[in-house]
Amino acid sequence: MLTLWLAASALIIGTLAAILPGLIKTRSSAAAGQLETNIAIAREREGDLRKELLEGLISDAEYDAARAEIEQSLALDLDTQSSKSTDPSPSLFSAAAISALLPIAAIGIYLRIGSPAALSVESSAVAVGRVG
């Protein structure tokens, strides 16, 4: 009987080990990469605008308007990005809930539809005596 409970515990721990890292992993690394990408794109667009201004393709007013638009767009992107990535609590809550509920559910299902009585030595001996 001890072997069954050890095997069941090992399976539950293995399942949790497979599921939890994805839930616990913070979004900060992905958010930082997206933040750097947004800044690089804004700098590139601003550099293109400055080049067009120096070549005389656009006027000072057009340059100022386009640069203000780039800054506003970047500020909006950065604000949206920071509000999405600052709250890792839902993933931590999910990980804690799964860690608590998975073992309880597994044991409950086994006790409900399994055969706990089949594990006892006495019931096994009775079953063997009936068969033989």
C-alpha cells in the first residue's frame, strides 16, 4: 500500500513540476524585449524623419508634427506595456491553486471511483481464496 501512495505522490509531483514553471514564469523578460523593440523602432523612425528634414524633403513643421506623433505613440505603447507586465499575481495565484487542488482532486477521484479496499492484504487474501 505504501508503494501505491509513493507512486501516486511521485506522479503528482511530476505533474506539478511540468505545469508550474510556465505559470510562475514572470512576464518581465518578454515585456523588456518588447519595450526595447518599441524604443528601437521609434528611434529609427525619428532618424528617418531627421534625414528627410536635412535633405529638404519635409518642412520643420512637418518634422515637428511627425516627431510628436512618434513620441505620443511610443508613450502609449510604453504605458500599455508597463500596465500589462507589472502584475504577476494572477499567474502566482493560479500556480498556488493548482498546487493545492491537484493532489486533493487526484486523491478524491481515487477514493471515489478507485478501489482502496483492494490494497489491503486481507481483501487480497480473501479474493485469492475465492478464486482458488
